[in-house]
Amino acid sequence: VTTAAIDTWYDIIVTYDANTTLMTAYINGSLQNSATRTGAAASNGAGIRIASRWDAPQLLDATIKKIRVWNGALSNTEVAAIHQNYNSLV
């Protein structure tokens, strides 16, 4: 999905595996992209930003229903199961 549709629900999951440095992005349970990332995460001490740009005061005009954080990367199977569970609630 390159452009989000208005009044449409999306399940977005992004994982990062520190052991392999692999970052993956899923939309509605389907793998969209993956890439290796190296180097330490940048931090300015401002905490985590959700629905806003890190470098400008632009905000996402949307409702975020739920945010979950796991201590470890999820597998493709786990992402699919989470999406199936959320999809049944919509």
C-alpha cells in the first residue's frame, strides 16, 4: 500500500531482529518489505514518537487504535496470527 485509503483500517506491524539486523514491514498480515539495518538507533532523549515526524512538527491525521511492543522480533507466522486476530475484531 503506497497510499492509504480514507476510512480504511490497516494493521501495520514492523519488526526488527537485532541478531540479524533485519527489519521487516507487514501491512494487513502480508510482508511488504525487508532490509538490513546497521548501526545504533539514533536518540535525542525525546522518547518514542508515534504518528509524527521525528524531524518536523507534522502529525498523522488518523486514529491509532492499539500499539503493542514485544521484546523480540516476530516471525511471519506470529504476524499472520496477530493480524487474523485483529481482523476478526474489525
